[in-house]
Amino acid sequence: METVKQAVNYVSESVQGAASGASHEANKEVAKDSNVNASTRLTAAKDAIGDKFEQKGHDSRAEVHKQAAKN
């Protein structure tokens, strides 16, 4: 039963990591867009950095759950 729980947690963290990665890319594009006002670009850049940290955290937790499911 613990293996199933770890597998579900792995999938959940993987999905959340992918969503954070997609958000990171979208925010990065807004930050680079010279047709957008400076305030919006700065906010998007800040959000892109936060998204990248979230993605790395989710990816790390996914790997922990993956290894736990194997044992």
C-alpha cells in the first residue's frame, strides 16, 4: 500500500513540476516582450524566477517519491 501512495505522490509532484515549468516559460516570454509595459515585465520576471524554484522543488520531491516507490 505504501508503494501505491508513493507512486501517486510521484505523479502528483511530476504534474505540478510540469505546470510550474510551463508557467515559468510563459512568464519568461512576457518578461522579454518589449511591447508590454515595464511593470508587467518586471512582475513576469519575478514570477518566472519563483516558478523555476517551484519546479525544482516539485521535481526533487517527485524523485524522492519515485525512489521510495521502488523500495
